[in-house]
Amino acid sequence: MTQHGNLRSDSLPSTVREFLAAHIARDAGTALSFLAEDAVIVDQSESFRGREQIRAFLSDAGSEFQYTTEQIGAARVDDDHWVVTLRLEGTFPGGVADLDYRFSLRDDVISELVIANHGS
């Protein structure tokens, strides 16, 4: 696999860009529309499967905190796998977190999203 790092946002697939925009805006309904029917989201080792679990995760994730989000990196692994690194700064414990959003695409929708601490 070839990994091309430091991509600009406009170099990402539109599915990834639009999902992230909706997710950052906390628009769970729109974010959900970019996911496959059988999609899985894994956040810090907790898995969410099915529309109801994923909708709840997208609606509730981080809602108890105030924070800003900045894209600090992006990489293409191959045509179906992309990694976007986001920096969150806010009122959560530690105040700053760099997270890798690892996307797997299938037929132009997200089939899996794994969110983990950057570099882990």
C-alpha cells in the first residue's frame, strides 16, 4: 500500500469531505447519509453497528463538551482507504486531542470508520 500524506481537503473523496463537514457540524442525519447500510464505526475501541447505533453515536459523540476541530493531516492509503487527522481543542479532559479518522469506502459510501488517537 502506498500512503500519500499531507493531502489538501479538496484531494479527499467527496464522500469523506462531506461526511466530515456534517459530522463536525453535528448534523447526524446528513453524516449518516454517507454511510453504507451495513457500516461500522469504531471509536476508541467501541463499535457502533446499524443505523440506530450509528445515529446515536453521531448525535451524542462529544456533545457534553465544547471544542473546535481542525484538519491537520490527510493521507490516501489506496483508492478505498483514507486517513484524516483532526485536532480537537476544547473543554474535554486534556484539552487537545489529535485523532485519526480511518475511512474504508465501498461503492462511494463509507463502509467503516475507525477513530483512534493519532499514531496508534
